[in-house]
Amino acid sequence: MSFELETATVASENLRRVAIDPVSRVEGHGKVTILLDEDNKVHQVRLHIVEFRGFERFIQGRPYWEVPVMVQRLCGICPVSHHLAASKALDLIVGAAKVTPTADKMRRLMHYGQILQSHALHFFHLSSPDLLFGFDSEVGRRNIVGVAEKYPEIAKKGILLRKYGQEVIRLTAGKRVHGTGAVPGGVNRALSIEERKDLLKDAYQMIAWSREAVQIIKELHQQNPALYDQFGTFRSNFMGMVAPDGSLDLYHGVLRARDADGRILFDQVDYQTYDRLITEEVKPWSYMKFPYFTAMGPEQGWYKVGPLARVQNCDSIPTPFAEHERRELVAYAGGKPLHATLAYHWARMIEMLFAAETIKELLQDDDLSGPELMSTGERRREGVGVIEAPRGTLFHHYQVGDDDLVTMANLIVSTTNNNQAMNTAVREVAKKYLDGQQITEGLLNHIEIAIRAYDPCLSCATHALGKMPLEVTLVDAEGTELDRKYKA
Amino acid sequence: MMDQQNLKDSPHASPAAPPRKLKVATVSLAGCFGCHMSFLDIDERLLPLLELVEFDRSPLTDIKHCGPCDIGLIEGGVCNAENVHVLREFRANCKVLIALGACAVNGGLPAQRNHLELADILQQVYRTGHGLAEGSAIPDDPELPLPLNQVHPVHEVVKIDYFLPGCPPSGDAIWAFLTQLIEGKEPALGHGLLHYD
């Protein structure tokens, strides 16, 4: 099936191709192609995910205990998400359906540290230049360097917020990027009282700066409500994990989805059964699959995940400042779900505040320094682990043989869940801003701004391989053939 | 090792000339972005660094193609035709090219696919995999770059001047390496900064 502007209905040889390649200030590798006619009418817009690495396949045959460390290499911005989703799946394989309180809280702390650093990085280092300088601003200034020059305080706070999140990760996982803290059945270290005190010292400052960050995005929204409410806006279902009581919990819970009007589609679903809910469609022009709710079909069943979905899917946020901000967002939306693409930034900053508050609360919990790190039980062959990663719901599903080797791995990464949503967003922006216009760099940046709002992790999403009906030979500097690509 | 003459005209070519900022380009090929994250793990030292360097093409800027640069940092190995093209563009434009992190240095974790048949992986991920829609087929659009049978370290494709190992190298290691290079010294990472994990 095909959506509006997904595939041109006139012969493509009569159309002009404009490409945004690579999409920049996002994580990973993507490009956008736009096909226009001689009047600059837009006929086709596609966000292509262009790289593959093959994780799902080469995880097979590896010992299961390697997996939490291996899968982090899917993504350097959100390695903790993959580390923990895999660990949660493998807890079940080793019979540790319930890990110890120390393990649970150490992992939660690691995860909220990551939410804090990833959201800070995305807002300050990657997206803020567009929002602070304007969508058509000068290319040379549209980056963190420009922000550091014009708004040194904002840049500095962004850097220090991220640093704090990274330090939380370092102390819980052993390393800032690609640590080893979680293992199937628990964790391999606890925090000392000194380490907790040390981190707690700065936690209050991080909460204060996160509150400021929410104010920054709210002010931007208030200064230009027409733009922020309309830009790349479209209706869709949305999904996320909530705690059993309906409150926001990014580490563990049940699946809940709502339709575009906010009505519950399903709730309290055990994520072990995720594959009964979701089917993935493959399109020939992207390595990233297109998931949809099986019961509704590909046309009606696609959905959004991530911050904007989560803060509107839950009934409450269990920390006071973030809950206050959530209520303000809900009130602004007037009782209906907010579908504005740029509202993702607002929701993301509310989540960053939630993460900062949660870190403070966890650090005060003596369970973090407890002696019991590991649980064991009866071995099983299969397990699913789900976590709300910074970018949305992340599924890891493994089967392991009696010889401890992985026999099946299936991953649906957060950004993949947003594939159709991102494609819809760029088509909406193309229709509204590019249609019939002379295409300028600033107009093309509008397309990228829509993509950036989703904070896509295109590295994560490229765990697949493709083939083309062409042949390419890789030769070294001396002309010796190194590689010849697979031919169908 | 490289010829130090390369950076001689910078940042202080002569006492009379104003200091010129060094141009730095960065790219992630078949990597996970973790080395770029580690680069940002220099934390607040980023601000003084920006006094000395300016970024050309990088995921952090909107410059899409690498222009003439002093230093190029390559994260990730080479897994498709586009990676080859970008890597060559970097080599042609950068005086000093650095393989940053395990994937660039030796292929890293993605090279674990090198013992598998590409065709087999394709079949499994797009045709027979878990939870796929009926009739799913392998993506084959000309917009998608051609995958290579093997993942290659970057030095198999172009000449590399320096190798900085680690998965990823720590922010401190990247900071030490870059500051020495910018000062015109031969970078040397001592114990504690040089590691492979």
C-alpha cells in the first residue's frame, strides 16, 4: 500500500530529483529524496534509511551472555537502551523474572541517566540551532558552535546536563559509552554511599536546569504558536509503555496505545505478546521496516512513539515538577492529543525533567548500595525485553538453545516505530512549504527540522541488509580488487 | 606516521598573521555514533576547543560535503559503496586522516557479519524474519547504496595517518590526541588512555 506523496503517479523520468543527503544533525545515516515537476509541484517525498549492518543475523550463534554488550554497538547515543532491553529479555532466559531491588534500581538509575543525557544532547547540541536562530538561518551558524557563540549560557548548561547524565551512566555501567553494568539476571555492581553522595550533590542543579529547559521551549512555542502548532502536524495513533497504574515509567510496564483522538486502543498488554500486536512491512526504498498494529492494517494501524506519545499516553508523571509541566501541556492541547511535530521538543524536555527528578529520588534509595546483585531460576528458551528508550518503545526478542547460543533475534528499535510518522511529517512539510516554490537550502532545512523533531536514531534502525541489481567493485589505491558486491 | 609539515601553516604561520582556526571534518560510516558521543564527552572542554578549530562537514553541522580540511576524523568501517565514496572524499580533502575507534581501525562489531553470506542475511531479515507482513521482499531501490560483501577497516580503502583505538576511545583520549595534534606534536597516548574496549 502507498500513502499520499509516497510514490509519484507520473513517470519519474519527467520529474526532477532533489536530495538531502545526508540528513544532518541527526544520529546515523539517512537521506530524503523529493521529486518535483517543472512547476516545482511536489510529487514524491521519501525518507530513506540507507545503511545496513546486519545485527539480527550475526547475533545468532553467539553465547547469550555476550548479547547485552554486543547490542549496544547498534547505537552510541542510546547504548544503555539496547543494553537494558537485552538484559531484560535475557533475565527471562536465565529464569530471573524478578531481579533484586538493587539490580532493578541500578538499572533504572542507568536508564534515567541515559534519558537525561540523550534528551539534553538532542535538544541542545542537535536541534536548538533551528529553534533559536530560525529555520532559514545561515547554514554556517546553524550548529552547537553558533549556539555557544550567541547563547553561551544555554550551550554550557546543555553540555553540563549531558555530562551529568553520562556520569550517572559511567558509575552504573562502568563506562560512559558501551558499559557492562547489566547482566542477564541482574547487575555486576552496586553504588557506594560516597558515589551516591557525590552524584546527589549536583542532582538539584540538574533539576533546576531541566526546569529552565522546559521554559525555553515553552517560550519558543508561545512566541510563534502558529508555527509550533501547525508545522508538520498530522493525526495518528500513538503507543508507549506505562506502569500498571497508568503513570509514566520508562524502564518497565505494560503497553498502551491510543487513537488520534486519545481513545484507548489497547491497554495493560503484556509485552511478551508484542508480536501479536505488531506487524512490520518492508518497502523497497528503505532498509528500515514500517511497523503497524496488525489488527488495524498498514493504512490505519501506523503510530507514533517517543516523548510526545508518552507524555500524552500516561495518566500522570510520578515526579512533582514534571507532572506540573505535563498538566500544562495537556491543558494547552485542550483535552485532545497534541499532534504537532515540534511539540516533541516540549514533551522531550518534560521527560528530561522527569529523568532529573527520578535520578535524585533513586540516589536517596539505600537499595542502590545493597549486597544482592543477581537472581537465578529455571532456564527458558525465549524472552522479550521492552524499554522506553529516549526515542520510544524498544523491543528485543531472543530465543536461546540448550547450548547457550542464540538461535533467533528480533529487534524493533524505537525509531523504526516512527518510520511512517517521520515520512508523513516530511510529506506534510513538503506540501505546505515546498510545493510550487523555488527550492532553497532554507526550505530543505524545513524538511530536516521535521525529521529532527523525532530525534531519529538512524544507526539503531539499520540492522538489516539489502541488495541491488547492480555490481560494484571495491578496489584499493593500487587498483587491487578488495570486494565485489553480492549479485542477485 | 605523517609528515608534520602538513600542519605547519597552522595555526600560527607567522607572527604577523592572525591565528587561523584549524578545519576539522568528522563522519560516521558503518559505526554506531558512539565515537562522536565520546568526542562530545570532552564536555565543557568543547568550548575552548572551538577557539582553536572550526567544523566543516560533520553530523554536528549542516555542511553536507567535506571541503579542504586540516583534520578528518572517521568513525566506522566501510560497509557499502557510499561509505567508500565519502571516505575517498575525506582523504582527498583532509591533510591528516584519523581512524577513530574500533570499527574504523579493524571493522569492529559490524565485521562479525563477514563470515556470513550476504544473501542469507537478506533472506532472513526481509523475507523469512519474525513478524513480517505477507509478501515482504528485499529492498532494492536505486536510492539505496550498494552493500559490500564484507565490512572493511578504513585503511584498506585509503591511506590513514593515525589510528585511535577503543570502543569507543574515551573523551579524555580524544582530547589528549587532538590537543597534541593541534599543538603540532606527534600524538602519544600513555597508559590508561590507550585501550581497545
